[in-house]
Amino acid sequence: METRAGDPGAFARFDLYRVPSPAFVVDEAAIRRNLAVLKDVRDRSGAKVLGALKAFSMWSLGGVVGEYLDGVCASGLYEARLADEEYRGEIATYCAGYKAEDLPEILRISDHVIFNSPGQIARFRPQIDAARAAGHAFDIGLRINPLHAEGEVAKYDPCQPHSRLGFPITQLKPEHLAGVSGLHFHSLCEQDFAPLQRTWAAIESLIAPHYAQLKWLNMGGGHHITRADYQRDDLVEFIRQIRLKSGLELYIEPGEAMALDGGILVGEILDVIDNGMPVAITDISATCHMPDVIEAPYRPAMLHEPLDGPATRLGGPSCLAGDIIGDYRVPGTAEPGARIAFLDQAHYSMVKTTMFNGVPLPGIWLWNSDTDALREVRRFGYEDFKHRLS
């Protein structure tokens, strides 16, 4: 998988030795610029824009997100609680499979509760009715599967064959929408406007007969709206036309677009050996700190990587043989104590970190490139590792 992000922006002048290593450093000014772009799309198109916590849930910036967006979307009880406590605006919750004991609180917290199948809605009808009888106001939504694949990597594509995500659109019938206020689909990943346009062309005729039964339509996330080459004017006109034709309220749920090129992961070289090529051990672990490097896989961009020169293989400190970040031309000299940084690490990397093998988590720092203010948001230690276990 090839990422089209990796613009160093203001990080080109950030001193990597200002923070302990390893550390995530997030630029508040960059986040605000991204959010301003999303707000502009919202204002011009008339769509509501929700930030996807699954991609970027740095809740110390929850108030900042609330200045620009209509709310957030959550993937289950814990994210919904975080949204309720730390963010403003609407909360839309979708989970592929709800647990009965979680649902009462989710129904209380959320404005939209989106189910993965009509069968789940039917099974949980008593809880839905009880929550409404208790005075809680929320809409019920249904996630559909467009059955139209646009993903670059099949295992990351919600429309892959036999996907578990969403009710197949070709099976949708009017009776499935009894008590349902909206439809949701999400089938993109770091993509621009054309895949969304093609997806809509594939499913519009199947959704249009149900417009009269619905209040809203949610087009999910994966829209790289804040990337410089994204066709934002086309998206705005597209949303306007669908709203006009359908009479529905439209939602989009960008996640990584909130934090695109908004953060780096700072690390340090711990040791260097020669095994047919220079091999450096760093305090950044691919498996613990950047799991998409292994899972996608992809090669994250390195800050200040030269265009030529000898390559060094970079790997983490864990015992996993596959804990390899990649081969890089390290700026300066690849030697113990040298600092490195990987670009575009604020989204997904931060939320996916683990402490496998007892590898420490990176700290989290908030920088403002406009004012140069820098503060530590969170530091993790041994107690965090111990109390995840028993």
C-alpha cells in the first residue's frame, strides 16, 4: 500500500531532541488547518461532517474538533463514552456487532445508532423501545455493503468478497427499513473523489426507491479531503446534487483527514550492526507503534530522508523477527543516539499502539507550529504495562 501523505510541513524545522524518545508529536496548527478544510466542505455542501475517532482520538484536542465539525462518530461503547465526555456535537455510533449489556448506554449517549444488519435491529428492538420509553432520543441506522470494491488492498476493503461489514445492498427490502431513519455505507480508504463517485453510481438506483422512508444518508469515511490534490469542489457539488435529488440529510465521517500530515513519530537509533547491510535497532517498533507498516503493508515517509546514499534497515527492539520498519537512507549518520522521525503518524498509528513484549509506548506531545509552544500531553510507564495484565 502506497501512502500519498508524508508532507513534512512545519516539522521540517522541528528539533527532534526537544522531546524524549520515542514520542508522537502532533501539530495543533496543522490539525486546525485540516479541520478548517473540512468545515469549508461542510459549509459549502450542506453536509454534516463527523470526525471518526477510530482514526484520531486525541481527546485533548476534543474542544478544537468541536470548533469546526458537527460531532464525531464512534465504533462502540468506549469510543461513544469518550465522545460524550470530551467532544461536542452529534455522536453516531456504529459497531459490527453490539453486546446486549453495552447497548443501553450506547442508546443513551448516541444520536445515531447504526446496526450492521436488519437481524440485529430486530433482536435488539426491546432495548431500543425501552430506551425511547425512558426518554432517550436517537435514530436507528443500517449499514449497507455496496458490493462495489474500490480498495487498493483487499483485506482493508469493506467490499471484499464475503465481507462482514454491512448488509448486502442487493438484499435490501422495504421491510428491512421499518424503524430505520438512515443508511450508512463506508467503502473507501485514503482515497479521493472518483472512487466515491463510482460507488454511488453503483448503488444509487438501489437506494433511490427507499428515499421516502429515510431521513439521512451517511457516506462514511476514507475520504482524503484534506490532501492537497483532493477534488473538493467536485465533492461539494456531488453532495449538493444528492441532497437535492433525495431530500435527505447527508453525513460524511472523515477520520485520517482530520490529522493528515499532522503528526510525527520521533525515535532514536539504539545500535547498529552489519549483516550484509547496515541494520539499526531503534526504540520505535513497527509491530507496537506502527502496526500498519506490517499489516497493510506500507512504507512510512521519513523526515529529511536524502534522495540518495546507502540504505540502513531499521527495526524495532522487540523479539519479533518481522519487527522491521523498512530500508531508509538515514539523515546524517546512522549511529547510536541519532534521532529519526516518521511523517504522518497522528492518525491510526497513535490509536493502534500496543505494549507487546513490554516495549514502552511513545509519549504524546502537542506542538503548535505557529507559536512554537510545546507541551507533554501523556507519558506512559511501567504501571500502564502492568495494569493491562493480571
